[in-house]
Amino acid sequence: MNYNLKNIPERTQKPRIDGYTMAMDKGLSLRETEDFISVCENHVDIVKLGWGTSYVYPHVKEKIKLYQDAGIPVYFGGTLFEAFIIRGQFDDYRKMLDVYGVTYAEVSDGSITLNHDKKCEFISKLSDQVTVLSEVGSKDAEKIIPPYKWIQLMKAELEAGAWKVIGEAREGGNVGLFRSSGEVRSGLVEEILTEIPSEKIIWEAPIKSQQVWFIKLLGSNVNLGNIAPNEVIPLETIRLGLRGDTFDYFLKPEDFKL
């Protein structure tokens, strides 16, 4: 850090087990990617190339290399996985991962109806090839999954070989874990945490109020995802109590020297 401040929450250091920040790249140019890495390299742990953007982006291999050279894993969005699966192209998907040299993959079923045993089979097969993140939750705002079902799905996917499970919110933060207003389904989250270890979950939380809520619930080292590149530094300040939203949250009365 640039100077010394007392009583700052202790952040885990890369490579971390928890305290992950997953950034969502929706089509940064190569120049923007270089700039992003130069500023956020120490604060971003993994990058998702959002949904199917990699299909139309003109410099995918070059972008992946930029991230990997900086020690930042990168993977294709789960919607792209679903696009392959619904077309019966699972083997093509696996070949594509090798062609682009990515070592992580996301398995999701937020846009398609997929038998859960089949989803777990995909997770198991891919986990022999790459590190798998599996996403739980629907992109359909009308589809409400009860807490016990979230827990069942997460447990089964971790047992199938997922490294971490992702709580669905989309890039808008208005489905899955959240109501259409963006408000956290707090009862859902707290019930999930009775059965699933926090370090095994990445909570998609693209909106500042959502990030603050999770940090106040689980501390500075909660795993958060779908963070916009220009919000990675602001998020880190929230984690450290250096933004108004958490300014005195990590301080004890004896820390105040006024």
C-alpha cells in the first residue's frame, strides 16, 4: 500500500483461498485490458469473459494471454457453455478450451433446462481437464428456487468436482440471490451458509449495496463476483473500510482517536 494506516482489516494475499474478486470483462479492448491489469493486478483474482462475448470479440487469444501473463486466470462465461450444450457440442466445447489454453471453465444452467444429474456429469468430466466453477440459480426472475434446493444443488456440484460454486445474480444483480429491485434475499443467503462453507461460494454482487451487504455479513475476505473492471478498486476500498459505506464498520471504540 502507498502509506501506513492503523486498524485496517487484514486481507488475504494472492493466491488466495477466500477473499476472491471475480471481474466481469464484457469486451474490454486489448489496450483497456492492459490498463486494467496495470491498476488492478493485485486486487483481481479471476476474470470471466462475460456470457458469449468471446464468440464475437476479435482478439480473444491475445486477451487471454494478457491476463495469463499477469497471473490472472480467465474463463468463458457459463452462457457460452450452455450455448454449446443446447446444440449437442460438449466435445467441441472441451476442444475449444484446449485451443484457447484456458484452465478454468464455468458450468451453468441459468438459461437452459438441464437435468441436474447431467449437469453434475458435465462438471465431473470437465474437472478432469480444467478447474470448474459451477453456477447455481436461474436467470429467469420468475423462477424462485427455495433455499433447501440451493443447498442441495451446491452440495451435489461440489461433490461432482466443482472447485467453487457461484451464486447467480446476472450482471444486473436482479435475479437469483436478489430481488428484482437488487435487494439481497438475506434469508436465502443465511440459510445457504448453514450448510455450505463461505470459502466455497462466489457471490455475484455487481451493485455496491450488495457488495457492502456481503462484506458486513462475512467480512473483508468474502468471495465476490461479476465486478465491473472499473469497480475493482472501489470494491477493495469497501473491503478495507476506506469508503463511507464501511468506514467505521471494522473499527472498535478504542480505535477512535478524536
